[in-house]
Amino acid sequence: MRRSFYHYILTQRGSNQKDPVEAFADHVSQDIMFPKQSENYHEVADYLEMNTNYIKSMDLFDRLWEKYTENNQ
């Protein structure tokens, strides 16, 4: 079964806020406006670029999206 990027990123949460993946996942989990059902790269990327300040680099998102697509086939 395919899952949304949001559901994938929730599996990356942790307590180490110095880890950029865990910190990003924690912020996403608290973002009530995040496109929770989306499986579309551009929809999520546009949302992050236009509506958030918790992602320092879109390179991190690109790496996570790649892992998401590998795990969501």
C-alpha cells in the first residue's frame, strides 16, 4: 500500500534535535497545515518553500524524498 510523504516522514522522528532529519520530521509532525495526504513531490516542495521556515535546506528534503520513493514502491 502506498503511503503519503507525511506518513513516511513520521517514521523518521526522534529525540535528537541536532540530527537534521529527526528535527525536520518533528517539525512536520507539528505542522497542522502540512499536505498530509500528498504523494506529489512538487506539492510538498512548494509547500515547504512557500509556507515554512523550519527546513534549512531543500537538499535535505530532496534526499528524504528519494528515500521515500524507494520505500514506497
